[in-house]
Amino acid sequence: MKVIIPLAGKGTRLRPHTHVVPKPMLKVAGRPVMSYVMDDVQKLGGIEQVVYITGHLKDKVESYARATYDIPSVFIEQQVQDGTAGAVALAKPYVDQPVMIIFVDTIFDADLSVINTTDADGIIWTKEVEDYQRFGVVVTDADDHMTKIVEKPTEPISKRANIGLYYIRNWKLLFEGIEHVLTTAPHKGEWYLTDAFQYMIDHGAKIKVVDVEGWYDAGQLETLLDTNRTMLEKGRARHPESLGVGATLVEPVYIEEGVTIEHSTVGPNVSIGTGSVVRHATIRDAVIGNHTNIEHAHLHSSFLGDHVVVHGVRGALNVGDHSDIRTTPGA
């Protein structure tokens, strides 16, 4: 099996952090978001090659993937951001067998081993949601085969949200569908991979719909912080035995080695990177980068990058690397 991972997007909803860090490499509970997905891919076994479709900050993605995962890989730059169908089309020269397509800006709980027993032409994984109007939802027949995907429906025709995880056994029909889609008029400059799935269905394919147990978005600040909390609750929480004088932790938290916490309360739902210092402060519901200094502050619902200085601030912050924010008199 081949695996295609499109990650060329600029991550505009997570700026300023994505100016310097690719969106799939932003950390929740101390790990890059894409690492959770890639761990599941490695457990599958039988992966002949991973095809990464890169773009924004492509060198950082390639360096990380090569250094972290011992899987044969190829990296293709998507020079024109023309949508998910355009991205996957770039992988065609490397695909000669069934393929898994994974968008790695989310984390999911799914049993991927189902691909070893299916006789369907493909599988699309979904998650049932209440706020279905926000998503592309998958409509199914009585046998749980996809009939269509509807973007942001106004009527509750389905609550099974498309989460960006697919297995396609009939890979030839997939690329035939992509070629067809690329000849049609784009939607606001983009061609969608889901239209290629619709082409497959219209030409007799059976795509099985399987629900995941959990789906955790990391594509914008609010959902990233919520996913950080979930990963901590699901077992990623940790902290060193020794932190500093007057340190109070409210679980769950993830604290790297080399962090100093003094006369402060940290947690719940806080991740702090190595080398950071927290003094005379309270922090909850936050992701804090490496080598960041927080003093005389009271933060919540915050996302701070690396090498940030925050003194005397109260409230919610979203600041990128090397920012300096002080309200202390004379600072």
C-alpha cells in the first residue's frame, strides 16, 4: 500500500504560529499533530512508500519526516494551491497499488486494520457530529455505502462528518475521477478530492463509510487547545519530579524536562516546552513553547510560541515565536 499525505496548506487560521511552523508540526500535548497520525500509519505495516505533498515551509516538513520516520518517502511540492484533488493528482506517478490518503491536521481514534478485510472499492472514515452545518457530511445508503458528500448542509441529511481519512482500493478509478474533476470548473480556484469520490460512485464503485471513535481538530486556536486537553486526558500528561519552589500543578499537564516553575499554579490542560520558565503566575488551558519566560502573569486559553517573553499580562494570548509582551511598569 502507498500513503499520500497532503500538507501544503499555509494554516492561515493558526497564524502567527504557522508563519514559521507548518500546521501539522504544531504541538499538542508535547508532540507534533502529524506524529499522532504517523504512529498509526507505522503500526499498519505493509507501507511501501509515503508520498508527501508539500508546500508552505516544505523544507521543515521534509527534514522532520526524514529524521523521524523510517519509511521510504518521496516529497512533491504543490506549487499552486489548487485544492485537495490537485494535491493528490501530483502523487499519481508514484501510485501503482491501493492507497491511503490522510490529512494530518487532525487526530483520530480509528481502527485502520479494517482495510485488510474490506472488499469495497474504498473506505471513508467519518465522525458523527451535532453541528453538521459546519462540515462536509457523508450521506449513505442502507448498507453504509457512501452515496454523496454535501458541504455544510442546511438540513440534517447526515451528521457523519468527513474527517479527511480515506482508503482507496480501486486506485485506478480514483485517478480517473481526479482527472475528470480537473477538467471541470473549479470552486473558488480549487478542485475537491471529494468530487473524485463522487465520480467513483457514479461509475459503480462502493465506498464503505466507517465511523471513528474520536476525532480531534487542530486547525484553529480554539480546537487546538481543546485537542491539547483531550490528548492530556487520554494519557499524554507528564511532568518531571522536580520543578521549583512553590510549584502547584493541576492535572492534567504536560511539562517537559528543563522547565522551571516557581511560586506558580499551572493547569489544568497546559503543555509547556523545554527550557521555559514560569514565575509568580497562573496558567490554565494553554500550549506554551520552548524557552518561553512567563512572570507575574495570569493566562488562560493561550497559545505561546518559542522564545516568548510575557510579563505582567492577564487574559488570553495568541503570540508567535520571539514575541515580547510586558505590562509591568518600567519594563
